[in-house]
Amino acid sequence: MAVKRILLFGYGEHGKHIAGGLREDGYEVTIVEENEKRFDDARRDGFAYVHLIDMSKDEDLEALSPQRFDQLVCVMDDEHYNVFLTLSLHSLFPELSIVAISDSIHTTTKLKMAGATKVIDLYEASANKIHNILNRPVATELLEDFVMSRQGISFMEMHIPPRSILEGKKISEFDFAKYDVLLVGMIDIEHGHGFEFVTSGHDHVLNAGDTIVCMGAVEKLRIFKKRLSKTGGE
């Protein structure tokens, strides 16, 4: 499967979290900045593809060849500039999908009018994430995971692979706290495909193929998710 390519505009407070998370999940992320310090920050953080341009100039945006990317993501810290950039990109490339972040319902409305395909409200993302986990815990929107990181805590789905450190253990037998994460619930494939909270009282046996949902600091969740694929003891 080909690696998806993301063209991300902005490497400020929001952009750093989102870019890092997308890269962690295997996406090829290209950063676009017009601030030299943030441009240098992105280079120091190990991003191979970073462009320093004047985003107010159509010719500079066109030179990026956005058509080569699977997704355009506007995460400028200045909400007014984010709207302007979304409008410019949609005007130049109306056929492309644009995801943008918003700080308020008013900005959300403006971004949609400007042509954003999807708008993620930073203050509603947490509530939406919980709602999605309650109703459809598998494959909720990737970006929402990382927008939540600005609040410090997030949820993450994890599929238990074969020979995982969790395989064959009961929930009560495994010390999730040791990894600084909290198990919220799971989908046990032996008991159907419905989501069940750990508070239900069932001490499930964890098997390869099951899906668990954990809560914790984003970095701790990523480390624990990688640990699941390793065999052997805890």
C-alpha cells in the first residue's frame, strides 16, 4: 500500500503536534511555513520536506504542486489567516480535499464557506472523540487524536497482534498503569463486535485480533502501542 502524502500548512502550536502524530503513523508529511523560525524548527525536528514560502502569493502555492498530495491540512495558529489560506487553496485547487482546524463555531462556519472539506473544532474534538468511541470505536478520525493532544490527554485504539504481551491475559492480570495508560474498554471478537467498557465488570481474556481503547498522554499511548507488537514478558 502506498504511503499517503500530507501537505501541512503551519508548524506552530497546533501544527507541531499534528505533524508529529501523522509522521508517527506512517504518513509522509511535507511542511509549509512562512516563518523562518518555525521553518527551522521543522527541519530540526527531522522533517525532510519543508518549504519556506509566502503563502499569500498564489504562484508560491502553485509551485508546491498540491495535486501530488492525498490531503491538504491547514493548521495555522492565526485563525483569520487559516481562513484566508483555505480560501486561496480552494480557489486554486477546487478538486482537492482540505482539512482545517478551528477555534470557534464562527471560524468553523467561515472555513466551510471558504471551501474546507472538513473542519475540526479544537474545543469540540474531545467530545466528538468520546462520542465516536461510544458509537463506533474503530477507525475514528486520525487528526482528532492529535488535536486532542493540546489538552494533554487522548484516546487511542490498539489492535492486539499475534504473540503480543497482552495475548492470553485477563484484563485483571495486566498492569496497564505500569505503562501510564488506562484501559477504557474493548471489542472482544469472541463475544461479538460491540464495544464494552471495562466498568461492565467482565474480566475478558485478551486475544490477538481484539481491539482495546486506552486513555493517557499521547506519547505514553504511542509507546504502549509499539510495545504491544513485541513478544515476551512485560
